[in-house]
Amino acid sequence: MRLAQVSSRLADLSEQYEVPEKLGRMSEKVHDGVTVAGEAARKGAAMAYRAALEHPRTAIGGIIVAVALVGGALWYVFGDWRRPAPRKRTGTRVRAGTEQRRRTRHARAAA
């Protein structure tokens, strides 16, 4: 098949299956869906802004709750809850050179 034959064959197939029309309809549907979603988001943001202006204490409480929810979600997604947290050492720190003195004390106490 030559290149000219391939392009004419593709044109025939696209006409047969109405590819441009289907793509046009799909892009219109996507555009309409995005427009509706954007309008709903704009209305929701405007309502939240008005509510925050009318009730400032509630708005602060809402912010605190939202931060807690987002923090919990991030911890749930990224936190490694299978591995336990490292435990702190409890007073086992020793100064250099005191190991031998401790051994001799314990040896004397045992004798």
C-alpha cells in the first residue's frame, strides 16, 4: 500500500464510522460537564464565603475541623502505621570510662 492509498483508506473509514462527529459530540459533552461543575464549585465557594462572613466563630471552628480532617487523611494515606514508632531510651546512657567501674561494683556486691 502506498501512502496515498493509506490516507484515502483512513478518510473512507473515518467517514464510515463518523469519527469527527462523535469526537465533536464528546467534546461538547465534556465541555458542558466541566462548565456545570465549575458553576457548582463557584456557587459553593460563594455560599461558604457568605456563611463565614455572617458567622465568624463557626467559620473558625470549621477551619479547625477541616484541618483536622485533612491531617487525618494525610496521616492515613502517608503514615506508616504497620511499623511501630521508635521507642525512647530510658536512662541507659553512660559516660565514657564508667563501664569498668560498674562491673567492679557489681562483682564486689556479688562476692
